[in-house]
Amino acid sequence: MRLSIVIPAYNESEGVHQTAEAMRTLLGHLSKSHEVEVVFVNDGSKDNTADLLNAEFADDDRVHVISHEVNKGLGAAIRTGLGHAKGDVIITTDFDGTYPLDTIPQMLARMSADDCDICTASPYHPNGHVEGVPGYRLIFSFGASLLYRLLVSWRIHTWTALYRAYRRRVVTTITFESNDFLAGTEILVKAIQAGFRVTEFPTTLHVRTFGQSSIKIARVTRSHLKFQWRLLLQSWFGMPAFSNPVERSS
């Protein structure tokens, strides 16, 4: 199986070496059973993130660094990464160690066991955990996920995680409008509405291990609330929640 790992990065120079070391270990393990590529998307970083990544992986043609000239947002970086990924299964994950890279084999095993189209990390699953994350971040993330459970599917506990595995048919069918932190949630909602099968990977969400988060809570909260309002109007009045509705491919 061909596997792609997509990792957006913005001003992550402080943690490049740590992430590179973890990635080299992971590639050594995964390459025994998969054809693997890694796509880092440098989203217009103002520091030397791209240069450091290129230096770390200069001799590894499995690793590609794609750069935006200016910062376009997490959703735009995900879109670029998915557009460059060639794998049969594509994993998106955070740069900052909130979900350790060494759990990727476990996620792939869960995806295979459940025979699903999407496997999403789920710290809010009854078997999931959270360690060291500030309370204000949890209130936002858990609260948003609770509303999506009410609006879309009660079965899914976590809706805001970037850490996911997608089969290629999802990536080639589902389009998304968001250029910010809403993007991952939009993909998941659209995939469920299109009939794709989703399972959860109960795991531990850790506090960022290096650098500083670029998330702006107020801005992201507004994006989610607007999106949730559109979903509510869709539920009540049959109004389209998206300007580009999709149908599941055969």
C-alpha cells in the first residue's frame, strides 16, 4: 500500500530537528511494509522552517517540502498537501507533537480492522485521553465537538482533530472551502453526509511539545459557529450547508 503523510508547518523552526528525528524513526518502521512519502507544507513561515526541513531531509527523496509564498492558513496548507499526495491512504497530522508520529501504525491498524474510509484521532472518545492541554483550549475543542455530535452524528466524539487517515477516494471526492482551522471539520462533516464510513482512533492529545500555537481561539470559534449555524439551517429548512455539495462517487 502506498502511504502519504501530509504535515502543515508554520513558523516551526524550533521543532524541526525533533520532528525530523521522529519522522526518520517512523519511516524506518513503515518502509518495511509500505511505500511511503512525506509532504511537508511550509505555509509562508516567517522563519527558516523550510530551509531547516530541506537540510534535514536533503538525502531522502521520500520527503518533499512544498512552500506557500505567504501564509494562507491551515486549510489551504492541507489542500496543497492533499493535492501533492499520491498515496492510497493519506494521513494528515500536526507538526508540533500533539499526536506523536509513532502512533501512526496503530491508526493504520485501526483503519484496516474497521474497514473504513476515514479514521480520525479521538481524544474525547471514552477510551481517549488528554494530557497537559490548557483548559481554555479544551473548552473550545470539546464544546465544538459536542455541537457537531448533536448536529451531524452522535457516534463521533471528536471533530476538530487534524490527525486523520483518509482513503484516496475520500480525498478525490470531497472538496472543502475553509482555509483556516475549520477545514478538518468541514471535510469530516461532508464525508459523513456523502456516505463515507468513519471510525475513531482513541488516542491521547498532548500539549504542544515545542514552539507556539498559531491558533486564534476567537477567530476559530466564530468560524465554527457560522458553520454550525449553516448545518442547523440545513437540518431545519433543507437549505444547503455548502456552496459546493458533493455526492459519493461509485
